[in-house]
Amino acid sequence: SQQGEEDPQALSIQEGENATMNCSYKTSINNLQWYRQNSGRGLVHLILIRSNEREKHSGRLRVTLDTSKKSSSLLITASRAADTASYFCASMYSGGGADGLTFGKGTHLIIQP
Amino acid sequence: EPEVTQTPSHQVTQMGQEVILRCVPISNHLYFYWYRQILGQKVEFLVSFYNNEISEKSEIFDDQFSVERPDGSNFTLKIRSTKLEDSAMYFCASRVRGPQNIQYFGAGTRLSVL
């Protein structure tokens, strides 16, 4: 798979339920980030997890990182209608001076009221 | 709250024409980026810019593309001779110095090449 592939590509759940999205990557990373994109808008940074961390929390967000499997997951608990958006993982290649982010195709999350 | 602003929000141009997309990064940021997102596809890195020069560019950023920071506030992306496949959403981003590389994105410019 390509760097930063998320699954599922689309997810529709009821308000109040938890949403889990997964991401896989190929190369060694310094950190992995998750961004949200509302329709027609730019990307907004949500949370960053370093390569030496396994889990991180921020409000209703929980991110895990498994560097042995080159995968990460984003959990949104107690979802709200306002969480409807596309979610992307992004990684920065740890080799050399490159600092452009590599994004996956994203998971489109729909929260049904 | 400071934000990255991009203009115009939508640009329509004829194939072969030059376009300039404009961005005003957050004022104390030092690193600047352009990304593009073709409809339905992933966001792709184009170029990063620091200390008045390109620090990294992707394979997409060929000789048709150029970037410039003409003054202390603007950061521009120029496409010299647009092609149909250049139609996409173009995002500008910026960040402060530091290892974490958390980037702040503008709302984007939708470029439509006819």
C-alpha cells in the first residue's frame, strides 16, 4: 500500500458512537499526525504522536501508533454531528532533511444525527 | 487566531495561461509549503520554502512551477503554462521552527483549467 493509506475510506455512524480510523505507512517516521478537513476547507491539525510514543490522548481523540506494523489509529469518542469531515494521517519521512508531509487518501466520516 | 489566508478562493484559467496563487502565511512562521489536492484524491506535497529558497520539492513540482516570497508577507505559487491536469485545490501551509512539523493550512485556491 502507499504511504499513509487510511481505512475505511468512508464511515457513517450515529451520533454518540465511537469512530475508529486506521492508517498505514511505509517508511520510517519521526512522527505521525492526524488532520481534519471539512468540506471545501483547509486541513486542520488534530494531534501528533511521536515515533517513540504508543498512545496519546487529546479531549475526545485517542491516537495509537504501532511502529512495528507501521500503522496508526484515530479514535473519536462520543461523536458529534460537527465531527463530520474527512480525516487524514500525515507522516514526515525521518531520513534526510525532507519536511513535506505525506498524506493518505483519508477517511470520510459522516455522523448521523 | 492567526490564520493562513489564500487568494483567490477560485481561479478559472485557459489552458496555456500563467496563474499566480497567493498566500499570506502566519506572520511569525518561517517555513512555507504548497500542496495540491486533485478532486477525490489525496493531498500531495509540492514544495517547501525556507530562508528564501526551496528546501524540498516533489516530482510534481517541475519547471512549470515556481515559488516566490516577494516581500515579508506574501508567498506565491506560479504555474507558467497551465495544463488541464493542473486543475486541483492548492493549499498553502506554514509553520514555526521546530522538529514537530505541525503545519497550518489555508482554505485553499480551487484552480480550474479549461
